[in-house]
Amino acid sequence: MPEPRYVGGQAVMEGVMMRGATTWAVSVRTPEGGIRTEVNEAPVWARKWAKVPLARGVATLVESMSLGVRALTWSANQAVGPAERMSKGTMGGTVAFAIVFFSAVFIVLPALGARGMGSLGLIDGGYAFNFFEGVLRLGMFLGYIALIGRMPDIRRVFMYHGAEHKAIAAYENDVELTPASAQRFSTAHVRCGTNFLLTVMVVTIVAYAVFGRPGWVVLVASRLLLIPVVAGLSYEIIRYAARNMGKAWVATAMKPGLALQKLTTRPPTDDQLEVAIISLKAVLSPAELAEVEARRAS
């Protein structure tokens, strides 16, 4: 099947970042009520790995995180005065801490918990050990998402997350790029980071099963060292699903990840969709916009 027209995005503070073929843009609603947009050239180094399975997933993930830090920094600085603005280094440090926190809490801690249960004789066998670890990891992840979703600021971000998905869906379905047209689409999308993370949680069960029920050192080392492999495999699964959602078994397999997005997205307002659409249009070339109009008219 041909590759879909990939446009990626990310919700930021009071706005949306979009990543196109050659540029990325971030648009935010300013405290005064206007919309401010910044457009930059997209990195090219990840494209060098585009034809290398597994490696392209890791490269894309690293690139996305880099752009995400830049977009978050810029969006956060639009709501404050010059003296309060955050540097890229400060935001980068915050994100680095978040990555370490995520790895420790959602990768290492469930493994240690499962190992502790095994030491008490409550888990018998390598398969049971890895299954329990995976279920524990997934439960902790779902609880964390549900908890932070109750925070007012995070709910706003989740609304912009929904706006990002609706705007991209409108583009992919060749409808007019307006808030009214985009509102009819779902806030769920197969290429969402939430779906990717759920896939990661499932893939870890299979990947870690290779090691059975190892000792403490191998346990922790294997969980950390296999992160790139798990990320690469998960990327390939999502990539395949995005190209084959017309197949019944693929659509069925993706239902849990799509359902999970109800926790990380919220229905956006028209004003929020306006921001997302402006960001989307900023990364589309005149030829791409003309192509959408031509398909819509045919």
C-alpha cells in the first residue's frame, strides 16, 4: 500500500505543534486572544534512517522529542514576560528529568515489583513473571494518565491534543480545513503517541520474556538496554497499522490504543481548532494545499 500523507503533531501550552515534510510550526493562542505562529525548517537527519527498520523508529522518536522540547519552550514563553521566559536548556533539563522519571517508574519499578513478588513465591515461572510485570506497568501507566488528567492545565493541553487530531483527520480526509469541518472527526488517531505508548507496554511483555526471570542485575540492565529495541518495534507496528487500518484485524488490534486516547484527549473548542489548523497550514506547501483542494473538488 502507498504511504499515507504523514503529518505529525503535538499539543503544547495553549497551542499545537505540527510537523510536515520539510518544516515544523507551532501556533499558540496569546493572552491577548490572538494567534502567534513560528515556522522552522524540519531536521533532516532522521530521514537518513527512513528505510532502515527499527533504527528509523528510534531516530524518529529522538527527533520528535527534540522538536517537542523546542515547541514547548516557545509556547511556554508566549504567555510570560521576557524576565520569566524559559531557556531551551532549562526545558531540556526538565524533559531529561521526565525521561529518567518515566524509565524509573514505568520500566524499572514494575520489574523490581515483579521480582519481589517472585522472591516471595507468589509468582512461579518466567511467563507469569513477565505477564505480571507487564500488567503492573500498564496499570501504573493508566493510573498516572487518569490522575494528571484531572489537573485543569493538563485538561487544557488534552483539549489541544484533541484539536491536533481533528485537524490532521480533516487534512487526511480531504475536507475543508475549518473548525466546523474538523469538529466532525474523532479525537482518536492511530498514530497518536498514546497509542504508541500502549504498544510499548505490550511489546515489553514479549521482549522481556526472552530473559525469563533473571537476577537483579540482568533484570534492570535488560529493561534499560532494550528500550531502543522496544521503541523501534513499537514504531514499526504503528507504522504498519497506519497503512492498513482498512483491514478488519488491524482495526480491531488498534481499538485499545484508540480507546485509551479518551484519557489523553478532550473535545476541543472551535477556537482551539482554529489554532491547530493554522499550525497545520503553516507546514503544508502551496502545492500540498492545492492538491487537497483538487481532491476535495473531484
